[in-house]
Amino acid sequence: MAFYGGAIVVVVVLFKAVTAYGNAKLKAPPAIGGDYRLNSQTLPGCLKSDALLLHIQQSGVYLNGSLRSADGNTQLATAAQEKPSLTGHISDKQLNLVGSVPFVSRCKNLAQQADASKQPLSVKIQGVVNGETLTGQIALSSVPTAAEFTAQREAQKEKQQE
């Protein structure tokens, strides 16, 4: 009986210690998934267009995303969501995304030209999320300097049921 009683006490103490550690040290990253509208007038190279949307999908600390024109093309939006071209992670509200820009038509033309020279057109996005605002830097492989940007998260549109 003493052995079983001691084993139960040890298990309870270990459970309380692990629970206290988890509550104090382990925190989920903030939910940042959604569409962010970028002011593209200050962006570098082929990203200067009418308006751009950065679509972010989040799974814990891992991120997938796509950068596309915000022209309302639902077919392009669906393709960008199903096959994201950016990957990255979030750590302490700091996000990093790297990938290509196949869903921006002006960049797609440059990427096709770059394929001939075997240098793919890539983009790197670094930023900080504060509530509904994403501020950071975006850099294209074809442009030597990064550009500052600010993006606002758009309200989630409710999916219509058929």
C-alpha cells in the first residue's frame, strides 16, 4: 500500500509541476491568418500595382501564404489559397515569409523571363503583427533594397452556404 500511495503522490506532484510550467512558459502564437491589403505604391519593382493582398494561412508557428493582385478575380484567389507560394514562421509576433510571386501578373511576366536565365524571381517578407496591422519590409530578388510597408487585415467574409 505504501508503494502505491507513494507512486500516486509522485505522479500528482509531477503533473502539477508540468502543468505550472506549461501555463507559465508555453504560449500559443497570436492568430494572424487572413488577408492583408498592402499599399503597393511604395513596393519595389513589379509589385507596384493597384492593390495587393497577402493571404496568410497559419498552423501554430508555421505559415503559408500567397501574394496576389486584389482585383477580385475569384479564380486566382482560389488558386492562391489552394497552392500557397510563400512559406515561413512566426516567433514573438515577428513573421518571416519567403517564396515566389506567381499570382501577381506583372511579376509573372518577369518570372517567365527569369526562367530563361535560371534565376527565379523570389520575395522575402519580414514583419511584425500588432493587432490587425502588419508592418514590415518586403524585398524582391530583382531589386537590391527592401521596401517598408503597412498592411491592414481585412474583415473575414462569411462563406455563403449553398
